[in-house]
Amino acid sequence: MPMMTDFLLASVHHLLVYALIAMLVAESVLLRGTVDRITLQRLAGVDLGYGLCAMALIVAGIARVVFGVKGYDFYLHNPWFHAKLGAFVLVGLLSILPTVRFLRWRKALAANPAHLPDATEVAKLRGIVRFELILIAAIFVFAAAMARHGGL
């Protein structure tokens, strides 16, 4: 039974990672052009999904550490796990700014239907989202190193 639990936890964990990436890519694409009312509604929806997915990913990750076959010690004594976790925390911290901006834009748009976010600010957020995607690529590298004890 532990092998089946480990398999299910790993599967959920990986699917959530890919869902998270899909949502970041969607945000990046939506931030390419003018952010009007419809685009802002889409951004807000995708960002909500991104946040929920990130929380579910944390739960799945903790479950893998606690209930997975590799065991608690494997993770806590693996420097690549700490690098992976640190990169994930950084992605989470970086995602705060776009979320706050999307909420502010929605409020401004509700007050003034003609409001459009500044193009410079949109470009800045697009850069942040793309940097988050780069960090997720690093997380994949750290995960591979973690699983293989740094290639040793």
C-alpha cells in the first residue's frame, strides 16, 4: 500500500506543477497586450486558480515528505530539496506583486470603466511572471538533482 500512496502523491504533485505552469504561461500571454476589462477578468480568474493550485501543491508536497516512500530524512538532509523549496518560496513571493496589482486594477476599473493599467506596469508584471517561469525551470533541475542525490 505505501507504494500506491507514493505513486498517487507523486502523480498529484506533478499534475499540480504542470497546472501551475499552465496558469503562469496564461498570465504571461494575457499580459502581452492591452489589459482591458475582459483581459483583467481573465487575469484575475487565472491568478485565483494559480493561488489555489499553489496551495494544493504545498499540501501535496508536504504529504509526499510525510507519507512518501523516500521518507522524511531523505528530504530534510538533501540540499537539493532545500534549493527546490527555496526557489518555490521565491516564486510564491514574486507572485504577490501581480496578484496585488490585478486586484488594484479591478478596483480601479470598477470605479472608472475607462481605466486601463499603465503599459509600463503591465510590462513589469509580465517580466515578473516570466521570471517566475524561469525559476520553475530551475525547480525542475533541483528536483532531478534531488532525486539523484546531486548526480552522485
